[in-house]
Amino acid sequence: MLKRGFQVVACLVLWTSVANADYIVKQRLETDGQPQDVTIKIKEPKCRVDTGEQLSAIIDSTTGETTMLIHPDKVYMKVSPEQIKAQAEAMKNLLGSQTKDSGELELKPTGKKQTLNGYETEEYKTALNNIEVTLMIARTFPNYQKLVRTLYNVQSSPAMMAFRSMSVPPEKYPGMPIRSEVEVAGKKVVTTLESTVETTLPDSDFTVPTDYKELGSAAPAEVPVPQNGQAQ
């Protein structure tokens, strides 16, 4: 269960960026055809990732700390910035050496078009760490720059900065990425944006429930390694 949670948190890497507003972003994540609903709540400087009803991760970009909530058992576990950095390094080792800085990336249009969730999208391709990334981008998505920038800002803490080299900078997007597709370690990962809502979220969404008990902190070696990333 925790391994799945770290995989989903890692999906923020290739996908993300959002600013000065609260958001609820719903995604559909498919790994080798196995679907999972993911909800991302953002109230800067915090972000919460819910994977179904089983697991949530609360990320504090100020401190770099991540708190994993395991709902069936009503327990939580804190993951230190050092452990997050170890996850980033493990992901880099998994993906291989980088060919260029993420700031030098180019999104190249292929000319293919498709309607996804009511938006006309255009296909773009790029490469991150020698891995091909396919993006379906909606140029007409309203205020996409603000949303993309906010998600990217979640990675602003020293602990999360290690992921920046594995993500597409927000200024590179010509529109909102509605779908991304990558293949990592033989697994095809497809993430589709289902909906976005700009709203006001309560602080309680980003705190540990009072009836949850803390588990002992896991040693870095025990922290599951993220096995997929995603760029949107």
C-alpha cells in the first residue's frame, strides 16, 4: 500500500505546477492497464494526494516533510526530507543518466489530434532521462498557466527539488496537459486529467486527523522506491 502511495506522489513529478489559490485536481492513473483514481488537493504550501479510500500523502513544501495517512488502520507515518531525497536519487538511478537539463527540453508536436474529456488536444513528444514522454495538450484550457505553475511549486522545498530535473518546466507547456504517457521499467503509465476545480479548501484537509495514531518512522532503506513518473 505504501509503495503505491509513493508511486502516486512520484507522478506529481512529471505532471505538475499551480498558484495562490486552492485546487482540487482529479486524475485517472493507469499502470499496465490497471486503473486508479487519484485526487490532488492543493493549498499552498501544502499538497494532499488521495489514492482511493486507502491512502493519502500530505506534502509540506516548506519543511519538505511528507505524512502518509493509512485510512483503514487510522494510522500515519512521517517521511523525512532525507527519505524523499533518497526516493529521488533512486528514481534517477532507475531512469538512467540524464541527457540534458529539464530547462532545455523541447515539446515537439506530432500533428496528431484527439478530443479528451471535452477538450481538443494536440499530441507532443519529448524525452526525460532518455525516456520518451507523450503528452496530449489542450491549448484552449482556461488559465492553464496558473494551474501548471501551482503544481510545480509543490516541488519548491529542498527535499522535493531533487525531482525538478525529472519534470517538465511549466513555461514549456503550450496548454494544459490532459494526458501523459510514459513507459518505465517495462511498465506503461498513463495519467489522464479528469477535472480541475478552483475553490477554498479547509486547513483540516492538510492535517492528521485527531483519532489517527503515529507509526514508527521507517528507515530510509525501507521506504518504497517510486517506479514511475509522469509529466503533465
